[in-house]
Amino acid sequence: LAGVALSTLHLGQPLKAWRAFLGWRKSWLSREIMAFGALPVGGQTIFAAWWLGNFEWMRLAVTGTAVAAVLAVWCSVMVYVDTRRPFWTLTNVAAKFLGTMLLLGGVLCAVVWSWTGVAIASRAMSFSLVCRWSLSLWEISGYRRALDDENCLWHKSARVLQKHLSKQIEARGLLLVATGLLIPVMIAAGASVVWMLSLSLLLTFGSQLIERLYFFTAAAGSKMPGN
């Protein structure tokens, strides 16, 4: 709720935020705002259904909110793809945004379920581990390929990453080893599951923040999203 409220300040003219709804037929930014705006309504509906004990309505509300969330993320993807910047291809942006959604969602579920004693917490942990390695290996291979191939659309962006953000890339590599290897091994060795998963969530969030840093830094262009 706080995030959605603060999003109206994004362009520096919060009193004109209502205009976002006028361009929904042509603007991905308008569609994104509408989709994310539906999420607080979905959350309130879920809470109301739970409070009233109507679990049938609660299931419907959860499903509808989940669909709205996926659509909102997809609109975010298209906001950047629509700028036609070489680094922001549909494949790149969709994999990064949807991958982050699945990864952080899986880790968060694992943490919450482990703290509350839900039996399927181990499934969420396994799911997030698979997402983590799949996303990381795809990203590393794409970066190496773009760096070596001068004909690649985002070869220049890869060079920017190599020259200016090499330390951040190394930091993400260390975080991958910590969250994708060391923490699972420590859990298997008998370390506290809830604390290890909580640490994993914090490190994963930090890793994704670094990824977003070079997502924007390496995509220089003249056109801003939404224009």
C-alpha cells in the first residue's frame, strides 16, 4: 500500500497522477499504473473475505489479485521494452522482471511459511533455489555472449558493465554463492532453517537491487519510459 501511494510522486507532480488513466489505450505506463492500483483493492478484498470467514470468496480474491500482479509486472516489462533500447529487449526485460518476481516470491514464501510452521515451506525453498540458479546461469551466459559478440544488440551495454560495474557483478557472484550454495548446505547440516532463510531473503533482495542498478546504468538512451 505504501509503495502504491508513493508511486504517485514518481514524476514529481502527484496532483496530476489521475491523468495516467486517460492514456490506458495506448500507454503501457498508464496500464502499469492501473494494474498496480488494483493490487491494494485485491489485498483489501482478501482481508475482508478472511475476516468474514468466506474462504470461497477468499480463494477467488487471491486468484484475481495474483493475476493482476502478473499483469502489472508484464506492463512494467513493456514500459521498458517500448523504449526500443538495445539492452531492454523483450527477452532480457521479461526474464529479469518475471524472474525477480518468482525468486523473491519464492524466498518470501519460504521465510513466512517456515516461521509459521507451514509444512510446504521446503517446497518454496526448493522452488526459489531452482529459480535462483536458472536465472543466474541464464544471465551470466547472456552477458558473456554479448561481451564476446560484437554483433549482439547489447554488446555496448555488456562493455559498460565490464568497464564500470565489474565490482557489482562480482558482488552478485558472491551473493549467488552465499544464497545458492552456502546457506542450503548450512541448512542441510542442521543450522536454523528460519534464520538461514531470513538471511537468504535479505541477501537475495540486495542482489536484485544491484541487478536493477546495472539494468538502468547499462541502457543509455534518449527516450525515457512512458514517452
